[in-house]
Amino acid sequence: MPSHQFEKKVRINRILVIDEMIHSGRYPNASVLAARTEVNRRTILRDVEYLRDMYRS
């Protein structure tokens, strides 16, 4: 599997984890999500921004 496809799948999984936590009534901060998904806090902030944009559409 090419690297960009793998990265896309990892991002989708990360966004699903964020979405699941929010919909379950837990509202973790970016640092908690970053630790859980093993990415930088800034990456989480971009993912949350992406989710906001998707839900506004």
C-alpha cells in the first residue's frame, strides 16, 4: 500500500476516534486526544477543524 493511502487511513481512523468520543458525551481536550492517537496536538486541532467544517455543511 502506498504511503499516502496508509496516511489517509490513519487520519480517517483518528477522526473517527475523535467523533466517537464527542458523540459519547466525553469532551476530551486536544492534549488527551493527541496522547490517545499518538500524534501532535496541532494535528488534533486540524482534525477538529475538519470535523467542524464537515458538520457545518
